[in-house]
Amino acid sequence: MSKKLSMDELNRLDVSTYKSTEKFPYVIVLDDIRSMNNIGSAFRTGDAFKCAAIHLCGITAQPPHREISKTALGADESVDWVYFEDGASSRQALRAAGYQIVCVEQVQGSVSLEKFEPAKDQKYAFVFGNEVFGVNDEWIQEADFSLEIPQFGTKHSLNVSVSMGVVIWDFVSKIIA
């Protein structure tokens, strides 16, 4: 019979050790995300899968904020983040740092997630957009490509925090394989 692992048995890093560890080569970009619960979830996902940083753009709220912290559960302290007034500033910083920009959106010519084969020597910036309007057209036009999560039901989209978890786990599992 199995039992849940204790906190000690999980052997998690403390924040200072986490900050000094090598991160996976990706950034999460949140552009005009309205929900602070989704923002907090992005920090938790980023922490779980050791992201290099999170870019918060436009109307996306920034830590410290009680509503972000409620969902982040401390990950807003461990994951590095930068705020940009607009997406163009984030894109410029990402390009200068050598990131490929990948929008997670349903667009013409998108790559289905299961066919995405990340290069191990490439850095990626995964862009997630507004809960109602999706990824801004300027990001889509400037992106290297877009990824689409296959869906088989009646709905046409997933919650942005669910999409982050699916895409980031897929990416990390492929680069550690």
C-alpha cells in the first residue's frame, strides 16, 4: 500500500538554493492576464518546472499582491520576474537574450503540441494571453511560431493556467528525455 510523502521526504529546495540552481531554458510570458489567480498559478508552474523567469506585461498584476500570493504559495518569492509596460518591450528583451518566441494560441499554421520538438540548445519564451481575447496579434505576428494544444471536446479553449501546465510540462519532459 502507498502513502503520501511527508514534506521532508519530498526533499524540496529552499528558496535560496532554488534561486542558485540552473534553470531550464524557458521564460513564461503573461500578456494582459486579468486573473491574479492565473498569475499566481504561473508562478507555481514556473517554480515546479524551474523556469528562468516570468515576464509580466501590460495589465498583468505584479507581486507582491495578496491575491497572487494566495495561489502562488510562495513561488512569487522563488521565481524571478520582470514587469514590462507593453509586449513590445518584452519581445525586445527576449530577442536580445536569444529566445525564440512561441505563442500558445490557436492560429493558422500553428504547430500541434505533440509535434513540437524543442532544440536542446535553444531558449524559448512561451507567450500566454488574455483569458478572453487570447494572445495579442502583435505577439502572434512577431513570434517564431505558435503552439496549439490539441483538444477533443466541445470547448475551444483551456484555462490559461491549465494551458501553462500542459505546455511547460511537455517542454521540460522533452528536453530532459
